[in-house]
Amino acid sequence: MILQTLIVAFVVSYIGSIPPGTINVSVMQLAILNKRRAAVFFALAASVVEFAYAGVTVQFHIFLNNNEVIADYFRIITSIALIGLGLSNILSKSTASSVKVDTKLTGRHGFARGLLLGFLNPMTIPFWLAITTYLENDQWINVSEFGFWMYLIGLSSGTFCLLLTVNALGKRFSKISDNQFLVHKVPGFLLLGLGIYFLLKLVL
């Protein structure tokens, strides 16, 4: 189960980091400017922040599970959150070219800038809270004891590997991120389906 937790966290994090945002578009721009070393440090810093945010998220998830009265209501909120995230993805029009980033990134500031932009992206908390709740309730993961650390490692390493992929692709990532169906519609319908399934499971 521990290995499964690591693999599931990695895959979900890798796929969940594909939609264009400040982090991956910044890495893409560094790659285009041939500042690939700075992009690697930037990606590492962003992944470290992801690890920290995920730790807070999972601890909150564990707290909710230990308080059944709160947990029952929160499962409903989680279902609605998944549906909302799904609809948001489906209706999103963002592309790599539409995301505003600082074009003055330099190699020596890559790590520091990655930390800064990572901390300025707290929306990862409600996203991972909803996903973690769903995955554990359907027994895809186990975040107790050692599984907790495996889950965090899986999430942060998935983000890091996706950013390394973006760094390797460079300009080609821009073409991928402009594919609305692949980047937004597919993940959107998956999240929407998960939310509806989770809600029906609670009701029935």
C-alpha cells in the first residue's frame, strides 16, 4: 500500500501540474532563454514549497477524519469542490501565452524566485485537500504513519518531474499548453466525474 500511495501521488501530481500557470510557464520561459540550470533550481524550489503545502493539507485531512461530525460535512464540501474544480477547468481559456510571468528571471535568482512563486500559489491547498480526501476514501492511498511521507514525496516529486519535462520541452510545451482539450477539458471532465461519483456515493 505504501508503494501504491507513492505511485498514485506521483501520477496525480504530474498530471495535475500540466495546466499552464505561473510556475510551469516560468520554467518554460527559462528554458526558451537557455537558462536551463536556473529552471532546474526554480523547479526544485517550487517542489519544496509543494511538499510543505501538501504536508499542511494532509495534516488537516487527518484532523478532519478524526472528527467524524466535521468529516461528514466536509466530505460533501469536498465533492462540491471537485465539481467546482472540474467546471473551472472545462470553462478555462488560459494558455501559456495568456499567463503573465516575470520575464526578468535570472540564473542566480532561480531558486529564490521558485520559492517565492511557490508560496504565492496557496490554491494548491484546497486542490490537494479535495484530491487527498477522495483518494483515501476510495482506498487509493494510505496517509497514516510512513504512508504520510510517501504521499508527500510522491506529490512533490510529481511536480518536480513535470517541471523538468517542461524545461526539456521548452517552446514545445507552449504548443501543448495551447491544446484546450488536452490541458483543460480532459482533467476537467475527470474532476467533474469524480465529484459527482463521490457525492452520489455519500447520498446513496
